[in-house]
Amino acid sequence: MFGPPGHAYIYLLYGVSWALNLVTGCEGEPHAVLIRALEPARGLEVMARRRGKPASSRELTSGPGKLTQALGITGALYGTDLCGEQLFLEEGHTFRGRIGRSRRINVDYAGAWAEKLWRFYERGNRFVSVAPRE
């Protein structure tokens, strides 16, 4: 999280599954965005095989650990430049939904910071990882 912006910060959640964060701040500053879920658009058969779920399942990528398992992301990609060829972001389809905001998930230990509306999601999207607490 303290690395250069535009790189992957990947860590093990609860010693069980990997989580993907995108470093967004200046190097040395702990700013990153956790990618909790995504709506799969292609490669569904590969994701389904990795997850052991049907390709139509909302469970393919509806959580940080599910997402990394479906995409084959592990700690081996820690620090990867997100503008490279191995792990990257690409422009998606035209967005048609409404953006919602809520408190973050599973950070009750963070005191007042847990109350911040720092979770953003597409309202009504079936791949959102946890129903928003609004």
C-alpha cells in the first residue's frame, strides 16, 4: 500500500484468500482501493473452472477472495505495474447504473474510520459483494 501509484498491493485475507488493491497515493503514503467485486464480461468459463461454479453464478466474482481466485491473482503479482501486460485495467462497457456509497465491510475495528462512506458500488448490480448497509 506504500508502494508507487498504479501498482498492485495484494495480501492474504485471514490467511485464506488473496485481496487485490490498487495503490492510488504517492509512494510512501498508504492509499489504495480494495477491489471487492466485479461484473465478469469475458473469460467466464475460465473463471467458472477456477471457482468450481457455473459461469452464470453471481458467486464468480462477488467478493475480494472470489474475485482473485476467478482471475488467478495471487501474491506472486504483488507490486505488479497495472499499466503492464501481466495485470492491468482496461476500459469497460458504457456504465448505465447509479453509484451508491456505504460504510466499508469488515473494518469495525477501525473506530471512527469505519463509519466513513468509502465504499462505492453500482446500485442494483448482482455482483456487488455484500448488500450495502444503508
